[in-house]
Amino acid sequence: MNDTSHGLSRRRVLGTIAGAAGAVAAAGLAPSAAFAGNGVLVPTGKRGIILYSVRDRIGAAPDATGVPYGFERVLARLAEIGYKEVEFAGYTQHTSILGRQITPAEIRQILDDNGLRANGSHASVPSTVTPDTIAAFEQTLDTAEILGMTHIGTGNDPTGSNYKADWDAAVDRWNTFGEMAAARGLKLYTHNHDAAYDFLRDSGPLDAQGRPTRSSGVRKLEYFIARTNPEWVWFEMDIYWAHVAQHRFRSYTDPDGVTRTSIFDPLAVVAGQTKRFPLFHAKDGTYNPASAAGYEMVPLGQGDIDYGTFFANMGAKGYHNPMWEQDNAPGGAADPGRSLRYAEVSYRHMSGLRG
């Protein structure tokens, strides 16, 4: 972890004023100590949310719970909380709301009415390059333009493979689609989970299928970053999953069969080329070394990932667009309002980060 223990560190308390009274009291600090930073780390206009976090209410049918449902009501509530940017995870809602499916143009009007900006989408980036997939991707770009996006992306890694040949093919494919997006004034980005930071199998003896079994120590996504065109291909780091990778992928077998230790540093990857990461998923987690992932998802500010240190040291202050995400935010029928409550709690923490 970056200069902190896995608990609530004093440095972390100093890095945030979200829920300042409770945090300061818990840490035993004077109130003024929590405001020692030199400015907000996430400017007002950069505070965002991916709608996957509130997917239960976007997709809900009209009900008697009193909790907002559908795009019109949910986006209005998010704007009321203070969010300014929205990342999409689909463009559909329950058809009973309008008696049909909502259109991208109608969603755009709702965004405009609430002072919100669409800043990305986990859309589909084709796995092959053919006339049909190119035409389909053009339609994806059409929708992005209707919604007024500046970025368009996917929620998946460029490839799920561990092997260099597959990542080389992904480089070519993403450069192709990235050039198409750039021609429309859009930045094509890939959103990544922990597996993308595993070590590339690029050396050593071959297995029965003729694939390398060992690694030179290069991580898969770092290989991809270095070989894609920086004018066409961009990145959205999910900071939670990057910390899971730090927990999971700590060693590799080198070409000579020797086990080597290499601890992943998410902040170093971003700081080294910060402008290739215009977007982030700001997802928090409580450290639990007994779990396979090493973390358990919680609302932003309630976990052990040091967002104050991360955002203060990644460079290009004010450039990035963090989107709050929590996969397990929906509370189901037992607690239909949970995801929107978590959205408010997380916004307060994001808005209070200073450094």
C-alpha cells in the first residue's frame, strides 16, 4: 500500500474532509488538521458516477417505494447529490415507464435538463475487425455523439489471454477502433480488472499448444500501453481492482525458471503517463487478506484504499475524471434505496478529498 497501513491511517484522515466531524473525532485530531490540504483533489465538474452502481434503480419498474427509478428520476437525484459526470453501463430502462424503450436522444435531454455530462460508456469494442464489426462500432460512436460523450470504452480487458501473441493482436485491433473514435473527437478507453496486471507469458519453454510458460516480468496491460498509439487508445484504471492485482500478482517465474518477486504499484503506473488515464473508477475496499481478492467492496471513504494519497500524487491535477463505482451497492427488494444512499455517501467523500 502507498505509505499507509491497511487501517484508517492518520495520513488518510488528513487527506479527506468527507464526513469530517466523524473522521476527525475518530482519529483524535483537531478539526483544523483535517483541512491542511491545499485544494480539492477532484474539482466539482469532474465528480462522476458510473450508472452500474445504481443499475437496480435505472432498471426498476415504477413502484411504491418512493425511491427514484428510470433515467429521468435517477439522474435527477444524482444531480441533486452533486454529481456532474455520468458514465453509462447500458442505455435501457424498464419499458413500462414510457410504454417503450427510451432513446439516446431522450437520455441526452435528461442529462441536459439536469446539468449532467456523459463522459463515457461501457459499450462494446469488437473482438475482431471485419466490415460488419466496423459498421457496428460506427453505430456505437453514433450513440456516443448523440449523448455528447468525450470518451467511449468498454468494461472488459482488451483480451483475457495471458499470451503475448493475443496481446499483439489486441494492440492492432484497438489501434484500428481507436483511430475510428479519434476521427469523431472521442477517446477510446479500456477499463481493466486485476487480471490485466498479471504477468505476460512471453518466454521460457513452450507448453503442448506451443505457448510460452514463463515471463520476462512485464505485466500484460503495461505491455499493451507501451504498444498502442497514445493518440488513439486510452485507459480507465479501476483503482480497486488495481489494488486487488497488487495483492494477487506478486511474483512470476522468469525465463530460467527462477521465481521473482515484483509488487505492483498502481500509482506508479498512472504517474508515469498520467494523461493516458483520463478516467478512473473510484471504488473502495476493506482490506481482507483472507479473501482471494484481498479486498471487499464498500462505499467510497469507508475502506482502506488511500484515495487522498493516490489523487494527490498521480500528476496533472484537475485533468482526471473519477467515476464512483460499487458493484455491490444495490440492496435488492429488502433495501431498494441503498445504492442511491451509497451514491450520496461516496460523493461526499470524493468532494472532500484535498491535497
